[in-house]
Amino acid sequence: MSKKETAAAAGTTADEFEDEEAREFSRRGFLKIAVGGAGVAYAGAIGYPIYRYLSTPVEKSAELAAVKEVVLPNADKLLKGSALMFKFGVRPSLLIHHADDSWIALSAVCTHMGCTVAFNPATAQIECHCHGGKYDAKTGENISGPPPKPLKKFDITVGQGSVTVRRA
């Protein structure tokens, strides 16, 4: 049966039949595109975290190879009981000059969820304001809250006019 015969049997004209067929095709086409787009978005939402998880060791090894030490000019003039934030490669770090004239350099990335930590001179502790983690400012050890590990320590050399921070 041809389109015209089918249209005549249905009591419509051939033009009305073609319009309905074109409308139906556009609905189908839209649904195919919408479902396909949702599938691609879903695959991306699942695939991206997997990609980031698998690529992290490569980024860490590249970072380790890139920067071995950082020289901080005039950091030797840092007041006792205060801290200086600086970048060690791409990561934030913390240089602390304690009241007893001791020095320590630590990573400023919380070991719980990767937030940036800060030195609190009033309590002489390092605090993570994201989830309430606290670290000992003299050793970098985790003392309360959710952090599972201590902060990473760096070796330091205090010289005349600068402080040099090296990977431990």
C-alpha cells in the first residue's frame, strides 16, 4: 500500500500524513539526541574521577622531580612565633619560626582532604579549618580531628639573608 492509499484509508490527505510522519521523526530524532547526550554526560561523570585517580601518581612523580629546593629570601628575618606561607613547587607550604628560636618547614596540605592548613600563633598549632583537624606545630604530627597522617616535613637551612627549604 502506498502513502497516498494509506492516507486515503485513514481519511486524511497525503500532505497531512507526511506532516505527521515528519513530526514523528523529529520527536524520535530529539529523543535519540537527548538520550545520547545524557549517556555521554554520564560516561564523563564516571570517567573523569577515574582518570584523575589514575593520573595522580604521574603528577606526583613529575612534581617531585621538578623541584628539589626553594630559597626564601629574607625569611631569616621572620619574627619569632610567626609563620610564612610559600609554594614548594605547586603545593602550599609553611615555614614556622617558633618562639624558642627553632624552625620547621611543613607541607600546608591537610592529610585528610587536601585543604590548606594555617598556623595559629595563639595556640601554637597548625589548624585545618575545613574539618577541624589540628597538628603539632613543632613536629607536624596530627593531634586531633580527622587527619590520618602527619604533615610532610622538609629540611631547612637558615642562612644569612635567606632560608633554604629542601625535600627531606
